[in-house]
Amino acid sequence: MSLVKLVDPVAAEELGRVHFIGIGGAGMSGIARILLKRGVRVSGSDARSTDQVSELRELGATVHIGHAASHIRDVDTVVVSTAIRDSNPELGEALKQGLRIIPRAAALASVMAGRTGVAVAGTHGKTTTASMLTVALQKCGADPSYCVGGQLVTTGLGADEGSGEVFIAEADESDGSFLMLAPDIAVVTNVEADHLDNYGDPRAVHDSFARFAERIGSLLIACADDPGAAELADVARARGLKVVTYGETGDYRVRDVRPDGFGITFTIEGMGEVRLAVPGAHNALNATAVVAVAVALGLPFEEIRDGLATFTGAKRRFEAKGEAGGVAVFDSYAHHPTELAADLRAARDVVASYSGSGRVIAVFQPHLYSRTRFFADEFGAALGLADEAIVLDVYGAREDPEPGVSGAMVAGRVRLPESQVVYAPDRASVPALVAGRARGGDIVLTMGAGDVTELGPQIIAELSAG
């Protein structure tokens, strides 16, 4: 997959009648939902029916299951997801008719236009930070519109139209499409090597973020603790952009982070104490970024602090799936070594708060052959933070298999005793495997961007049966 072709977005009111090819995807369905709430006529197609498709139909969208050229009728603009191939018959028909064809990010830029745009970018943490910001602003009465990469636990939605002036968007760097956004304010949580199948080398990732910074209207909020984000802050300052930093160093300084039940409590120096209902020191940084945005928007710290306390997470971001036999099961979208390490440290904090003697069992499914090849050593090191690691085979997603690249590459690099590491290429065997190893007080954490998320309920069922 190559980087998407960048196009100049148009105002939402100029899109006319909009058809989404791949409307059921998380990002596509969110934009479609917002357009429907604004009274825009929306149609679309997808390979299968989903809950998102049903919700869009209830809002008035015409959604076809399956793709056919005949679906392109009475349409002005066609939005295409990155999963759509050039051979798609609807795309071919749109080209034949000479219709405006835009990628998802350009459609997102269109619905953001005219609002105070806040984009949250970064190699990790952007979904949680954008979700946290959304919930906190909602509790402050700001009622923002939002389009993020995961579903909020509070609303069950990943996107919605609000009545306020602020529009919060997750800015996706994976294919370079965040360069179509032009936010007033942007948060950059970190800049690390990832998506090297697209970018080729780490320097290209940094260069892409530097180009993103050029599109920010008034303020960059960057994490001073992350070398890549700190470098970006220096580049942005040199270009005359206002920059605010946060972290253990910076303008907003995080102090005294400590586990507090399932959540954490910490202090922002000179402002006060914040309590979160989600675990992990990394979430103290995410919340501090939210405070920096809120202050820039003119909201008082006390209100945003109270709003942050109500944030209970986003789907697949250390999401509690249930408990059986004294074993708690959580699910995480973590698919990069840094993300695995952050979640496993958070899991240790949770164990310490509850049982004190429990173990952390990691169930990891590598995502993409290229990412597995690039980061096998780093994945192994991160999984060494668990007490036991079960490694599935690679979830290829859009990629074809690569000779010699499998979950065994990762399992062989985990820095734990051999008896505490299992390579499990048969996904169906994993629930029973976990149930046979887990004991009361343990935490099981399923991790990965693929179908590993389906294992949580199955593990709970096996634990219950035992």
C-alpha cells in the first residue's frame, strides 16, 4: 500500500449528495453519520452488514450490501476508503461519470471546516487522547463534534455531530492522510517509527509530522517526554508556530503519578490533582494534553478536571471484558511495541492495586507481516514485561504472507523463561490454553489490531467452565 494521494478538501456544503464506498468502516461511518445529522443525503455500500450500517440506515442513509456500478446513481461526491481496490465497480463507475472522488481524510477535513478544529495525532495514544478530550468537553457543556478511531464507552459512538464550535478529530498518520487536515490546534502525543511499509524509514515518518505541523493554524501541543514530539516542537517553534509542551518536563508538568484502584491519580504542577478511572502512567500524559487543549479553548481547569474523572475509556483501549474464577480479562488494540509496553505496565499497576500477588498473562497477535519483521525484537522485549506470553500467528490484514515471518519470530525473542512463552498458531486453542495457565488474581490482556479481540469472551467462557 502506498501513501494516499493528497487532495484539496472542499467545504461540506459543496459535497452535494455523498456516496461512501466502504461505508461500514469505523472512520467512514463516522463521517457519514455527521453528514446525515447535517441533513446531507448519504448513500453507501459495504461488503457486509454491521451495527454501523444499521445505525446509518436508521439515520436515513441508503446502504447497499455488496458493490455494484448501479449503486452510483444521483451522486455528486464519492468517498473512498483506503481498503477499496482500483478494480471496485463503484469506483470505476464514478470515474466514468467524472464525479468528485475523495479519500476519507478529505471528507473529514470537509466536515471540520468552519469549526474550531482540534486534531490529535501521534504514533500512539491518539484515540484515547481524542476520546478523553471529547468526554471532558462534553461534561464541560462545550458539546463538541467528534470523529475518533474508537468508540467511546460513554456514548457507544466513534463520531457524532455536536452543537458546539469545537470539532475534535483523530489525525491518522499511517498513510499520510493527516496532511489533508488543517486544524486550529493539534496535539502530537509522540513520533516514532511505524507504518514503515508506507514510509520506508523512520526519518520519513518524522518528516511527515513536520509537514503536518505546517498545517496547524494557531497552536501545537506536544509531549516533551517523547524525543520525536520534542524534536517536532523545536521545528514548529523555529517556523513561528506557538508551541505548548507537557510531560515530566515542559509547560504542563506531570507529577506524582500513582495507581488508584483501577485508575490513577496525579498532579499537574501549579494546577492541582487529577483522578482518572483508567490505568497507566501514559494516561496521565494523555490527560495533561487534554488540559492544555481545554485551557487554550478558554475552559477552566476545575471543569476539565471534573470532566476527565468521568472518562471510562474507549473500546479496545484496555477495555474490561469480564471476570471468571478470579481472573480479570481485558482487551487492547495495542499493536506497536511501545503500546504493548505501556499497557503491560498498566496491567501491573492494576494487579498491584487489587490482588498484589497476581500475574499478567499477555495474549498477543502481531499485526501485519511487515510490522512483525521490522519490530520482532522490540515486541519480544515488550512482552517480557508480562509474567507469561502467548503469541498468536500474524494477522496479515491487507498484506500477503512473507516467507519466514510468523508469530514464532516474536515468541522466540520474548525475554522470559521458555516455560512461560507459548507460540500458538492455532487461535482456536488459545482460550483453553489461557484457562489452563491462569489462576485467581491474574490479569489476562489480549492485544493486537486483528481478530484477537474475539478471544476475550471465549477465554471467560473457558475460565467459567473450569
